[in-house]
Amino acid sequence: MPDNIIVDTASRIFADLCEPATINAAEEGTWPAALWTALEESGLPLTWVPDTLGGAGAEMTDGFAVMRAAGRAAAPLPLVETLIAGWLLAQANIEAPAGPMTIAPVYADGNLRLESGELRGRSRSVPFARNTRHIAVLTTQGGKPVVALVATDGLAINQATSLAGEPRDTVSFDGATAIASGPADALTLAGIVQLGAAARAQQMAGALEHILDQSVQWSLDRVQFGRPIAKFQAVQHNLAALAGEVAAAGAAADAAGEAIAQHGVGHDITSAEVAIAKVRVGEAASTGAAIAHQVHGAMGFTYEHSLHHATRRLWAWREEFGNESHWSLQLGRMVAARGADELWPMLTQGS
């Protein structure tokens, strides 16, 4: 179970410093300095880094709980990416630096190489690259996996944005020198993608919780024909359906996080749970966003209304670290490889 103090701290910081105006300003290019400073002073960005390497030394489930809170708040900065970067560096016994970080590559077909002390290759759709000080890179040297810490300053960055308005940049590492590097024999790109998918599932589960709360409150406040729209049976039915999707998404995301905490990335149980989570949470995101906008009506589609902060992120995060089709295919391959007799044991192995 996650540490309630950690979750409460994150939630309080987001409530105080992550207002709709802050999110809109970030989308327009203004770095949310006060929000990041508060998060960093609390130690939350390095939740997964052992205290011997300068971090908080908390459990994996604590980090996932922080990610859920970040998704609920639509936090417009690389808190989740810094968490993953810190974990990645720790696998190679590299001390985490201060400041925001991100990771590369973010696709299983990434091909970054470390040759004669310099990196080669480029990585696409790197989250928040332009806003970070360092990038934790999973590369190869002599065909073996190596983790490298690279300073962002001086890298060639081609800026792009996601549907949510968040930076998703292409980064060229050609000629970059690693500040530090270390072997990471147990790591694979597929494992990093798996961890990223579990992180996005948590963020999406948090965003779904937010749009449920927002939709319920809107239905109580909005009056039509002399009474709140929450009194209408059709609206009640929609809100009940949304609540069901939110509950299912949260359960699936938590199962994936718990599998990683217990078994690590790459384990068969973890692979199945993450695939299930990314598919189920993605489906909930599609259905949930549609219901939330139906409840809000035309108002919910305007940029001035904050509902779009969550729903645009839901649509964007569905595609990152593999969409439902990608993970459905992975799950199908796992089932086919095991055979019919192993289907039920596979479905119940994590229970």
C-alpha cells in the first residue's frame, strides 16, 4: 500500500499550485517554477531513487501513487518522467542530479549507441525534453545495455507537442558525452516501455477520477427546467457508467503497479498485468471522456473550461508507451504462446 503521507503531500502541492491558469500558461511555454520547486523540495521527483543515491528511497507503489495524483491534477511538468529517470539511473548505480529529467528512448525500436564515450542516434517523442536539465538514456555499448546520464544543454532538440499540449520532442544525441554511465544487464527497452505504460495507466486513472468528480459537481450546479441536471435519469445513468469505468481503470492500473513492485519489469505476470491495464484504462479513457463531455454539454468543449485539461491528456496518454492495439497484440501473443490450457492460470496468476 502506498504511503499516505507521500500521497497527501503530492495532493496538497497540486491543490495549492496546479491551478487551471498554471496549466494553460505551461501549454503556452511558461515553466511552472513554483510548482516544480515545491515538488522538488518535498523529494517527490526522486521517490524511486534510493537514499544512498540522493533520493527518497520510497516503495514502487508510492511512486505510482504520486503518478496517480499527478494525473488527477493534469500536472504540466515532467514529474512522472523524472521519477522513471531516477529509477533508471539507480539501476546503474548512478546518482540522480537535481532538476527535471526525462528518459530516452520511449519506443522499443529505439537504437541509441555509446561508442568511444560518445552517444549516437536520435530518439523521437521524448517527453518534456526541452524543459529538462538531464536525460536518462538506455543505450548499448558493445551490444550490452548501458544507462547513461546526459545533459540536455547542447543537444539538438526538434520541438513538437502532443494533443495535450505537452512537449514531445525529437532529440539527437550524436556526439553527446555522458556525464556518467554504467552497465544495466537486466534492463531492456521493452522493460522501459512496460514501466512507462504502467505510469501512463496511473496518470490516466487519476485523470478519470478528476473528470468524474468534475462531472458530478457540474451536474449538481447546472440547473435546467428548474432543477439540477443531476436529477435527470439519463444524466444519473451516464454518471453511474462513468463511475464504473473509473473504478475499473483504477483497479487495472493498480494491478499493473503492484505487479511491477512485486516482480519487477519483464516478468511474465508483470507483462500480462501491464498489457491488461493499458488496454482497459485506454478503453475507460475513451468512454469516460465522452461521458464527461456529454454531461457538460457545449461548455465542456471550450478552452476556457478546465475539463479539457484532463480529457486531452487522456486522449494523448492513450497513445504513449503503446496504445490499446499494441498491448492487445502483446497480450494475444502471450496467450497464444502459452496455449489454451494455460489461459485460466495466466488470468489468475496475479490474484
